[in-house]
Amino acid sequence: MNWDWLLLLILLFTAFTQLPSLLRLRSPQDTSVFCVFWLLTASFTIADMAGSTLIRPMNWVYSIIKMLSF
């Protein structure tokens, strides 16, 4: 299985399981942060599947984790 397809399946599973609980919390900040990161990851994964070489999904995830861990 291609890693891009696996990442998309994980993203879909995460959206279906976590988004309803975020909406029940009624926290617009948490929901918007989740949606922004989810959309970024999904769009970069689809761009990588299409052959774009601008940025790969795991590269930007790694850079954010590295920035947050100091």
C-alpha cells in the first residue's frame, strides 16, 4: 500500500472519530486548529500523490514537531 493512501485513510478515520467530540466541546478554537491542520495535511498529501515536489506531508509535520520541542 502506498504511504499516501495510508495517511489519507488515517486522516479520514481521525476526522470521523474526533470531529464529533470536538463539536460537542463547543470550543471554536480547538475545532478550528484541528480543521486547519487536518486540511493542510490532507491537501499536502493529495498534492504529493499528484506529483507535486513543493512540500511533502511528513516534512512539514516534522518541522512543526521540531519547532515545538525546542
